[in-house]
Amino acid sequence: MQLHTITPILEALAPLAYAEDFDNVGLLVGNPQQEISGILVCHDALETVVDEAIQKKCNLIVCFHPILFSGLKKITGKTYVERVVMKAIKHDIAIYAVHTALDNHPEGVNKMICNQLGLKKTKILVPKEKFIRKLVTFTIPENHQQLRNALFEAGAGNIGNYEDCSFNSKGIGTYMGNEHSNPEIGERFEFVESEEIKIEVTFEKHLEAKILKALFTNHVYEEVAYEIYELQNQHQNIGLGMIGELENEMPERDFLQLVKEKMKCENIRHSAFMNKPIKKVAVLGGAGSFAIQQAKKMGADAFLTADLKYHQFYEAENQLLLVDIGHYESERYTKNYIVDFLIKKIPNFAIILSEQNTNPVKYF
């Protein structure tokens, strides 16, 4: 398989549009036209992982964290990042990263944590903002059903648990074509008043090109009138973190023991015990201190995340239990999820789970 036939599958796993603006996801190293003989899936694309890929005859590495996060001004092999890029290029190994594109996915990193802890009634903790757009267009009654269905088929009209959502209203449209026009109704230089249907649909911003293609392909007008707006609405099914409920409430110490067993943690840092049971739990894989206040706002009894600083533990303020299980530990099941996804999508192809433990934090 050529690389360019695999990247759409990876984008279905973790749509690039879901990624945070600061992130660097997608194809980082490699030629889209190169033939791929095998895929090695890892957490971090370190030099040892590249060596493993060479040994196992895999020339595509799919990693969670991007090895290239900011620009490189020199590639001399001085840093671990430069050495990875040099070795990958030398051996024609492509590198593709998913990171926050999978963090924000409703079935991604945080859903994995929820599944491990047995959380029910889960929903997004920090919904993604400025991700929903609205298309407004106008057409004749004879065309509106075909056009509207085409927009639905392209992905418009999905709101939460509902699909094919739109708002339609009748009105009178006017126009007069010049000497270069070819109007569907009326003649050139004729002032036309025509009954029209106004169609309004929302869509996720990464679908805009597909939505516009459906609009222009299925519209009968020579000149298509349309407007696109960026909405302030938060996307309730895409975003960072999740919050859910344990099947049964439990004491704080029992909850920490559950976390330690299910997330395979050697150590857990936590805020002071409040001596109240844990039922509602918020989670956010990776560095999640920015969501402490949101976890409180949503009534969480505990917030499981990573990379909390000393003074951030004070922010618990006896309102919830802050639980820091470590960055790698909070994301440890990600590579397994990627492997399972790819095996289903590309059966009979070499997809290998890396054996390298790339956690840079060691415990004594």
C-alpha cells in the first residue's frame, strides 16, 4: 500500500481538524507516494523505536506524541529529535502522529481511561469551541429537497444525537441578470420575483470543502447565493477530557487503589483527602491542569490527570480530589487502541505494536 492510501484511514481514526491549534499532527516525515511494507505503532517515536521499525521491516511509524513539535533550524544529530528525523529519512521510514486529534475524539484517549475505570454516563469535559459552522443558502422549491439531502449526505445537519437537522423557511427572492447571465428562471435584463426556500444547516468546520462541493453540484442556480458563519456553540461530542460516574460510589482510598490497578501506576500523587465518597469522576489524559476549574464546575468528586504542579494541588480547595497518575500512565492504552483500529481497517497487513517503553519518567 502507498502511504497516501493509509493516511485517510489514520484521519478517520483521529481527524486532523480535531487537533488543537498548538499541535503538530499528521504526516511529519515521509513521501506520500512511498510503498508501505509494515506499520509500527508506538507512544513516542524515539530513536530506539526507529531501530525497532528497521528490525521489523516497518517503514511507517504511527506515534501518539509528535516527535516534531516545533520547527527545526538545524539537523545535525545534536538532539534526540534531530537524530530520530535523520535516521528515519536515511532508512525511508515515514512518521505520522495523532496526539490531540485523538485526545479530542469521543472514542479517543479519555474514553479509554473511562473504560478502564468503568465510568458510565460519560460526556465531554471541555467541549471544543469554534468548531461548528452554519451554511445558509437559497433555492427554488423544486430543488430544495434534493439540495438539502445532498448537504446531509456530505455531513451537514448533525447536532448531538440527531442527524439531518435543518431549518427551512419560505420567502421571495429577486434578481435581474445582465448580458452574460443565463438565468434558470426568467430572461436576461428581466426583473424576476421568485418563491425561494431558505435552507440553514450546521456542519463541522473540516467538512466545509465537502459541503460546498455538494452545494454547487446540486444547486440549480447559475450563481449560487450562500453564506457561512462561525458559531460560538461548543461541540458537545468533541473536546478534551471526559466526565462520568462509577457504578457504585467508593471511599477515596479505594478509588485510588482502583486507579492504580486499572491504569497500572507505580505512584499516584493526589490532593488532600476530603473524607467523602467518590462517585463522579473527571479524566483528562496528559497535562490537564487547565481543566481543574471545569471539573469542579461539572461537579466532579475526583479529577484524574497528569503533570500537576505543586501549587495546582491547592486548587482542589477541598471541593474535589486531584489525582496525578503520570503523563505516560494516563495515555498508556493509546497505542493498543490504534493497533486494534488499524487491524480492523487494514486486515492482512503488517501492523505491529511497539515493544519499547518510551516513558521518560523512572521511579526508584
